[in-house]
Amino acid sequence: MLRVAVVGSGPSGCYTAQSLVQLDPSVRVDVLDRLPCPYGLVRYGVAPDHEKIKSLQNNLRTVLEHERVRFLGGVRVGGDGVPAARLRELYHAVVYCVGAATDRHLGIPGEDLPGSWSATEFVSWYSAHPDAVDDGFVRGARSAVVIGVGNVAVDVARMLARGAAELSPTDMPQAAFDALAASRVNEVHMVGRRGPSQARFTTKELRELGGLPDAEVTVDPEELALDPAYLDPAGLPAPQRRNVEVLRGWAETPGRSAARRIHLRFFLRPAELLASEGRVAGVRFERTAPDGQGGVTGTGQYEDIPAQLVLRSVGYRGVPLEGLPFDETTGTVPNLAGRVLREGVVAPGEYVAGWIKRGPTGVIGTNRPCAKETVTSLLEDAGSLVCEGLTADPLVALRADGVRPVEWAGWRAIERAEAELGASLGRGVVKLPDWQSLMTAAHGNEAATPQKSTNCSRSLRSPT
């Protein structure tokens, strides 16, 4: 019997477990997660108003309920948790699916001012990640700037522009719902340093902005015209061409009366965050222009956009996991088809999948072939995988080490508690927002103190 530990229960971890049990009828898989709840970014990164994408949890649930798969939540690996070397003592192989756990920075003056956040921190807050902090994101803000033009940027702009009636049916935690429902933000600027033909949002996400009931989307036709591909989009790939068509339609549509406005801006590069009374008060952008090689160059012309809330959404990066090698340049674990490399040599029994393997690229579905490649490598190595002193059940050994996992029954108890909370508030399911409430629901009143991350809300950011 081959025993495998998969670290991470997001799509990448679940697809890894799925491939293992499909391709080897004797394998047993323990899916470990630092959080007491499974599904990773599908639970804590997908916007709460995206019910169709969030329904992917049903597919992942089927994997975790497989008779040869076991979910063990609340188990931190590395740091002050279970050492990576200990997992190698308990399992024939370990597959790390830990994603890209931090955000890229802008590297400009004022970036750390109060009121300036990564989009991940904002998403963590309204998604009830237990490490999230409620630091009054929208309190006192009337104008927000979102730096970036990908799907996450669209998500946060959309959440800022939704009203209470639209937010109430979601599973958003009550505190975030109350804050956003009372928000006075009426101007949202989503800004990209390049042109519309190079934006990374999908057309489906983009169109959702135009469907908000009490928000107007504005696009500056002069900025669109700066993009050579915008003037003749026929040569663009279909997704970018559709984006351009949507943007052109908005640019040509007369304005209408609305409570909120979302301004889509292009060819503006953030140069500095401006301060007033010790807090962010705006962003200074430099106008850019196409350089003829797919990039942009600065023009020396500047524009200030007032804002009391700034959210950066400019990409993600993996972080080192204690006990594993790490490539600082790529933000990944060095690997060969998923096999971990230590100083260029394959490390027996250690594997990676997802963003920590390939970098922050692709969509949720990209993780399926990525996981299958890693599993193929693992099963090719199966005959040589040796685990000295392997116990009959690693869970027994983990408990003996003082670890108290949240098993599947504990997760189902959390689900019931969230349904009950929502009913008591006159809403649907409402997420439990903190460690204590989650662990109490999972274990009862004897809830143990969880192993918490020092990365705060930055610890979740990968759809793997």
C-alpha cells in the first residue's frame, strides 16, 4: 500500500489526490491543510457573488469524500508545525500543493501607507479567511484605486460597487457585509500600465461590471486609442478581441445616472502613493506609451487620482517552505516534472504541483494536467520509494506528536454552523470569520488553539 501526503486542499491538491486514486488502486491519500476548511482559493479567493465558480467545491468534495482519501485540516507543515522531514517518516511520498502565498509589491514610495493594501488582503477579509484582519478597509473612503487589470482586480472593483441587496445573498461574513453595505465609496478606478489589448481579465468578468444595477462603467476613448491593436483588433486572439469590443462599447455609450462609477483606465503606471494626515490620499501615475515591442515606456507626464483606499493587484509569488529548496528568482520549488530537486538532484519522495511548481500562471482548470504530470512522476518512482518505520496509520503518529487535525466530520460541523448562522441573520449560508469560531464548530467547546501562520492573510493566495 502506497501512502501519500498531499499538502494543500485547494484545486491542485484535490486534483493530485484524484489522480492518485484513479491511477493506483492501492494508494491511500491524506490531504493536509493548515486551515480547518478545505478547498483553498475556491473557498477563500473566489468572489462571494460568483456562485457558479464557487460550486466547484462540489467537485472537490467528491474527491475528498473518496474512500481512499482523508482530509486532515488544521495541520500546519513547516515552521512551528509538522516538519517536512517528519512527513517523510510517515508517508512514502509527499506532494506539496501550497500555491503562491504572497503578493508582488509595486516598489514605489508610499506603498505601505495606511489605506494601501494588497487585493489579497481585501479578498481575504470579505471571504472570511481566518487570518484576515478587519482594519476598516472602506471606512471613510469615497474613492478607491485598484492597480491592475486582471480578474482579481475586476472582482474587488465589483465588490466595492455592489449594494447591500446584491451582497446579502452571498456567504460573505456579517462584519464585511455590514461594512460594504454602509460603504460610501462611489468612485472606483481600475488602472493598468499597459493597453486594453494586453489586459488580463476575461471577457466574462469584464462584462459583469456593466451588469451592476446601480453602477456606471466609464472608459476614456483617448486612452483606448493609444493602443495600436485597439484601432485594428482583427489580429488579436479572440479573448483580447472580445475585451476590446466590450471596452469600445462602453466608451461610445453616453453616461447614465448611477450611485457609483467604475472608471477603467489604461497606460498609467503608478509612481507614488500620496499622503494626507498620515494616510493614503491618492496615487500619482505616469502616463505610458507603447514601446513597439509589447511593453510600455514612460512619457514624463503625470496624473494624480484621489483615493482613500488603494488596492494593488499585480500578481503573486510563492514563498519558501521550511525544509524544501526554493528558487528566489521564480518563486517556485525547483523540480523536474514535479519531482523536487535539491541542488539539481531529485529528492526521493518529494513532489510539487500547482503554482509552487510552475509559478502563478493559468486558471483553476490548469491545475488538473499539472497535478497529473506530478502524479505520473510519483507513480513511476513508486517502486523505489522507501519510508523507514512507516506506521500503519500516519494519523495515529500525528496525534501522538500533539497534532489535532480537523477531520471530515469536523468540516461538516463547520458547514452546519455556517448554515445556522446564516439562518439566524436572515441570510443564506454565512461564513464563520475567525479561528476560534471555526475550531469551536469543528471540535466543540474543547477547541484547541490552532497552529497559526505568521503570514496573516497573505498565506492563502493561490488558486491551486
